[in-house]
Amino acid sequence: MTKAGLVSDALILAPAIWACSFLLRSRWYEREADRLLARNADEHTVQLKREEARYYQDFARVMPNYMLAALTLGLAIRAFLIIAAMMAG
């Protein structure tokens, strides 16, 4: 694989990994809230854990501009490589 191919893959994968990490944290806090509820913890603590989970879910949904720029650049490089390969072969 060429360096341009590796760069484009990294730029495309970075936003996906970023979003998945926040979704994973969100799920972790949801499970922790469920465990606290099963242990009869106070409602305020459970509510805080659920709010933390929602925070991470919301953050995963809203991709920052630099992540969108990286994704766009990666897709542009990948499209250029595909077109160059079609022209060459």
C-alpha cells in the first residue's frame, strides 16, 4: 500500500474510532448506572451516571469540524487514488 493510501485510511478511520470510543464510554456509564440501581443506590447517583452516559452519546453524534475535515480529506485522497488506478490500468 502506498503512503497516500495509508494516510487516507488513517484520516477515514480516525473519526470512526473517535465516535466509537465515546459510544463505548456511554455504554459503560449506562451499565454502571444499571449496576448501581441493582444495588439499590440512591436515585441521585444513578441519575448522574445516566446523564454522563447521555453526554457521551451526544458528543459521539456531533463530530467536531476538524474530524469532518479529516474525513473529507481522507475520502478525497482515496477517490484520487481510485481514479489514478483506473487511469493507469
